[in-house]
Amino acid sequence: MKELLEVLAKLWAPISGAPLWVRIVAIAVIAAVVMEVAQCAFLGSSFFWIAARFTPWPQMFEPNRVIVTTYEIRAPGATDGADADGCPCPIGSRVIATYTRSSDGWVSAAGWNEKEGFYSIAADGIAARPIDKEVKYEIPFEMTSSAGREYFIVLARSKPFDPKRYLDMIAEHLKLAAASGKGGVPQLGGVDLGRVEVGRLGSCLSGSSTH
């Protein structure tokens, strides 16, 4: 905070005696620059959380952000977990979705199948929620669906966002992938989500419990 004030004082000194309209324009420009730098997290987390919520434009100079996701399936009675890469997940299976992001921001997580659409896997629903940078988060949940192919999706952004729009885009991609009959777990490299990041998809085959 002290360093920021010192920089602002140096920027203001040359224009402090300028005409009023020049000072007004200068204040507006300086404020915009400070808000942009803050919402890009260059001034630390405290400034980021304020600026990212209230700055009315998206980050213009934000560095690349990365979200890493893993998914583990533990079927009923199993002693070991399996990666959610198309493995079976009968009813009663325990699923653990894990994610870590390289910067502070907001994350939304959801499950999807073609029969039921999107469903919540987190206790607080599908709505985007704030997370801290480089913190490992886990979402444990139990598989209750028997719809067949299940997908698990984690989205992230450096500003608050409504995940529904982006989830709908992903759903369309998954439907097309299913219709192609290629099999495997489709990924989302060809889906343009703008400034929203998406982690690796998890997938499993749900159905009746074997126990």
C-alpha cells in the first residue's frame, strides 16, 4: 500500500498545478490504470478481490491462468480409486473432484449427462464461488445417477461470472461428440469460452450398483 501511494504521488506531482480539466482527466486515467492493475492481481490478493468485483470491464493485461483438475472414482466396496477417464461409476460410487488454480478467482463445478442435463456436485450448487490461488479444493459427492455417460466439469474465471452460458456451450459440444460415435472422453480445446478457463473433463459410466 505504501509503495502504491508513493507511485501515485509521483504521477500526480507534474500535473498538480495543471488546469482543472486536465487534473480531472488525469484522475480518471490514473484510477482506471490502478483498477486494471489491481484486478489483474499485480497488487496482491486484497486489492484483487475488490477490483475484480467492481471494475466494469474484463482484465486487459491478465497473465495466463491455469486450473488443474483431477477426478477419482471409488466404486462401492472398492479399496482403491480409479481416474474418472471413462471408468464405471455405479450408483453409490464416491467421486472426488479436485481442482487448483494458479490465481485467485471464481470457480463453478457441475456434472452433466445427456438424459438429466446439468446437476450440482458441490454443496453450494453450480453458482461460481471465490477461491484462493494455489489452494487445493476437493468436492466429494456420491453418484446417484444411472443415466450412462457422466461428465464432470470445472470452470474458472478471474471475475464473477454466470456459469450457465458456458455450461450450455459445453453441453452442445458433448452432445456432438456423443453423436460422432468416436468414444473416449472428449476434451474442450475447440470450444471458445472466451475468458473462462475449463479444466480437464472427468467422465464415467453410471448404472445400477453391482452390490
